[in-house]
Amino acid sequence: MTVKELVEALGLTVISGATGLDKEIAGGYVSDLLSDVMGNCDAGKIWITLQTHKNVMAIASLKDLSAVILVKDLKPEPDMALQSEEEEIPVLGSSLPTFELAGKIYDLLN
């Protein structure tokens, strides 16, 4: 499944980084600890978080993630959105809480 297909299936909002929507999704990871994601998330996965600062994109780039999804209608800080555009890593938004969103994505990917 591509990031674009996930966006369409779940009605996610594309906040920034739309040039990366054709990336394939290899799985997902849920965490709000940057060090946890850096140490345990694999390339090609999507990251579900409530963190909205620029360091999220640094980790997403370092780990070669397919997208970052912000939950609960959270919006990225301007520098996060800008880095998303530069790195071509989509930042997506959802009104759902983390648990519900993760469950829906799990069902779609499996």
C-alpha cells in the first residue's frame, strides 16, 4: 500500500510533503519518544505520534520513514512542515486518537 492509498482509505489530511505520497508502506510504528523510534523503527514504516516539532522530521529522515501521522487534529510546527517538504516525507493528520488510528492502519496493512 502507498501513502496515498492510506490517505484515501482513512480520509487523512495531507499537511505537508505531498511529493512523497507515492512511497510504499512497509508497516507502522507508534511512539512519542524520539529515541524509541530512532532505535526501533525500520525504514519504510509510517510513524504515528503526537509530537509536532522539527526533531520528528530529523528522525523520520534518518530512519527513511514513509510518512508521519499526527493524531487528535494536532498540527505541525512551521519548521516541521517545512522540513517535511524538503525531505519529501509526508506529514499527515487525523482526528482519531492514537489507539483507534493504529488499529485501522493495522487492519488495512494486514
